[in-house]
Amino acid sequence: MIQKERKNALCRDKTSGWEKLNTEEKEKIFKFSDEYMNFLNQAKTEKEVVQIAKDILQKNDFVDIHEKETLQPGDKVFSINRDRSLYIAVIGEERIENGLKIVAAHGDSPRIDLKQNPLYEEKELALLKTHYYGGIKEYQWPNIPLSIHGRIVKTNGETIDICIGEKAEEPIFTISDLLIHLAEEEQMQRKLKEGVRGEELNVLVGSIPCADATIEERVKENVLKLLYEKYGITEMDFMSAEIELVPAWKARSLGFDESMIAGYAQDDKVCCYTALRGILNVTHPKNTAVCVIIDKEEIGFVGVTGMYSKIFDTFIANLLDKRKQNQPNALEKTFSHSMAISADVESAYNPSFSSNFEPYNTAYLGKGLTVVKYGGGEGKANSSEAPAEVVAELRRIYDEAGVKYQACELGKVDKGGGGTIALTLANRGMDVIDSGVPIMGMHAPYEITSKFDVYQAYKGYEAFYQS
């Protein structure tokens, strides 16, 4: 018995997180997961994530920072950047330049975008030309139900938000693949990567011609007529539009035991939601707690709404201003004393493709929140490697909060790799480490997480804000 206890104390815990839970803890996990799935079903795009998060914040006494002339400890504020990124803060007791506790996630996910001149007709079928966004396997996207989400901005400044295909009574859209009977000679001889090519991801949207037989492209004309009647838009308005196609299906519980979640865009909306829920519980932290929900991570953190943008710096400078603490180099001092979690998902072990994983250093569903010391590709290229001191500090925080976690990295050495917004945070001079939820089938139209891990992320991020 003593020998067993000594072994347990010396070795890392490899057990499933489900094993030691009581009935009350399981009920909390399942309730939280239901709320998360409801969020997933409403927030499929980065703009929807920000809008729903704003509603949640306002219901929990957070106010727009521009409504506050000064800030005091305990104040709860947020700022929205172009409807696509969100910065949230709970003001701490310490001076801001003594450091922030930041949890940063991203609200964008791989998807199918429309080109600027998308609508065309061929052989009396109306289709939309697309350009995929982020890293996808193109062959996974045909023959699934798609919904259209997006925004059209007219030259008079009018903004039209659309969402078609999420309600049962609405039509859906799809990309039609080539039937197996005709695919053998050409398509089936391609490499899997090119089984369906980017330019073949054309979305079927109509087949009824308009009544005027003198018009050359009558099906296209009928689609334009319907769009004008319902939304007041013309073909030229596609030029100033952001239209995204995403899977129309809903997030659901997975498995006989309902222990997992299947849903689109869990990368990285699972970390957005858990980071957001965690900061709602923060009242009077020692250091100012900051939650960031950013855009454009899937294409390299770029642009005015990405994590490279200086808008984040402007938000922190605004906090300093309203605390009357914005002295020379205060922003740089603040970042140099801050600690951040890059809250992003990590690849979970997949038994059907086990040869791609190194089993001692991979994440597993149901074993808790991930702690990722470094990412990148071969030789840790383009990696933000957390110092050992930072890893130890995060372990301490999670241990004291009773959060189950696991150390891991993405796949075998030289197999591939991936990057997160950790780089952009570290470049500002702060300590940063990746910690998120394991996910199976990352970047697929339907991704899988464990309800246990999702709840651990919520607990872990809350504990970090409060530490």
C-alpha cells in the first residue's frame, strides 16, 4: 500500500478525469456543456461570437469602456474592435503596470468564403464561387449541408446581416461532389490532398429560371431577384460583403454515454466560451484580469482585427489612462510584468491514426486541460517556448484550483506542427504559455471534444484570472 502511494506521488497521473467524479460534479459538467453547445449553435462566425459575448457581458454588469471616465478596482469593462474582436477586463487592486493576467482565444474558424464576384450560371444552375479560409481538407466540405452567414455593406452605409439555413424551415446550400460512377478515371487517381480542389468548391444555390425568356442567364437573374426582394441587395453589393458558408448542422452530445461534444468550429470557440465564462466570476482580482477574443488566427494573426494589431495595445493604454497610471513606458512595463495564456485547442489522440502521435506526449480526450510548453514545426520553428518558471507557475495555479491537466505537443516530431497567437503575445514582452482543450478532428466540419476537458478549461481560466 505504501509502495503504491509512493508511486502515485512520483508518477504523472494517466487516469481518465471521469473516474474520480461524484454525481454532483458530473451534473455540473453536463450542465455547463449544454450551455456551451447552445453557444456553439448560435456563434458560428467571428462576428456572431462577439455579438453573443457582448450580450452575455452586459447581462453580467460589464459596460463598454467608453462609458467610463475613470476606472476603479472591481470595475468590469469591454471594448469591441470592428465587431470582430473583443477585449474584456476586470480591474485589479494592483497598479496595471504591475502586470495583467491575460487569457486570449480566437473566434475565427476554418470555413468557406465567397469571392467578390461569386454568382454565376452554368447549364441552368446558379452557383457561387468560393475561396476557403484557414487550413481545411477540401474533400471534407462537399455534400454536407451549409448555411450562409455574413454581412453586406452598401455604398450608402447601410449594413445588412444575413443568416440562412440554420432554421428548419429555411433552405440550406451544398457543394456537390462528383458521383463515384464517373470518378474512377480522373478524380479517384488524384492524391487525397487534391481529391477536391479549391476551385471545385462551388456552392449550388438555385435552378429556377426567371419568367423573362429574353434574359440570357435566367436562373442567375431569378436568384438576384430573390436577393433583392428579401435583402435589397444587387450583384455589385457582393463586392463589399463578407459572406461565409459553414456547416448547417447543430452541436450534439456524442457517444452512448454522452461524454463528448461534436460540433463545428470548436477550434477555437471552445476556448472563447470557457475564457469568457471564467472572467464572469472574477470580482476583485489582485492583478487586472483580461480576456481577449481575437480574429484572423487561422490565417496568421494578421489584419486590424488580428492579434498583431495594435488595437489590443490601445485597449490596455486606455485602461492605464482611466486609472490615471499612463506614465512614460507604462504600456511596455505592463506587458513585461504580465502573464498570458494562449487559449487554443490541441490535437487529441486518434486511435484510427495512431502512427501520427507520440503516445507519451500527446493529449487525450477526458484527461484535462492541455499545457503546451512549445509548438511550431520541425525543430520548434516559429514557436513561442514558455520558460520553465512559467510552466511551473501555471501548474501551481491549476493544482491549487483542482484542475486536471496534461502536458502535450502536436503530433510526432517532424510530422507537422502548428502555431498560435502565443507568438504575438510574447513579442510584446510578456510571459505566455499555451493551454487549451484537446480536440479530435481539428479543422474538420465536425470536431470532437470531451465534456470533462471543456469544464476543466472553464475552471482553469477562472483560477488563472484570480491568481
